[in-house]
Amino acid sequence: MKKFIFVLYLLLSLPLVNTAFAETSTTSAAIQPVAININVADADSIADALKGIGMKKAEAIVAFREANGPFMTLNEITLVKGIGEKTLEANREYIKLK
């Protein structure tokens, strides 16, 4: 009889456990990326913050900035070798210049 009550208790508590898990997993998915200033950020930070930008492209952004001065418009990032319009559009809302 004790086993039956224990099993019944477990079965009745399962929906509560699943609901609680679903609520906690949705809150972690709601974290929004933060915009990054490509005129001052280092290559590691750029690579971490932007989609489709690995370390090699992030280093190219920093090298371009050091050689040519700060980016004045978002479109100037497409002058960096390996970064095109698609990459810019994927990251437009996450890039700051000031």
C-alpha cells in the first residue's frame, strides 16, 4: 500500500515538475545580445558579440580601424575584407560606432 501511494504521489507531481522546468528554460532564452562599439572593442569582444564574425574577421576589423581610423558609418564595415552586406545586415542592430 505504501508503494502504491508513493507511485501515485510521483505521478501526480510530474506535471508540476515539467511546468516549473519549462518556465525556467524560457527565461534563459530571453537574454538579448548587447550592442558593441567596434571603434573601441578588441577582437575577442567583437568575435563574441557579432554573428558570423570569427576571430580572423574580428582581427581584420581591428586592423582596418587602426589603419584607417574609426568607422564613421555602419556601411564602412563592408570595406573590411570578408565582411559583406549579409554580415552587416545580420549584425546591424548590435553594432555601435560611439
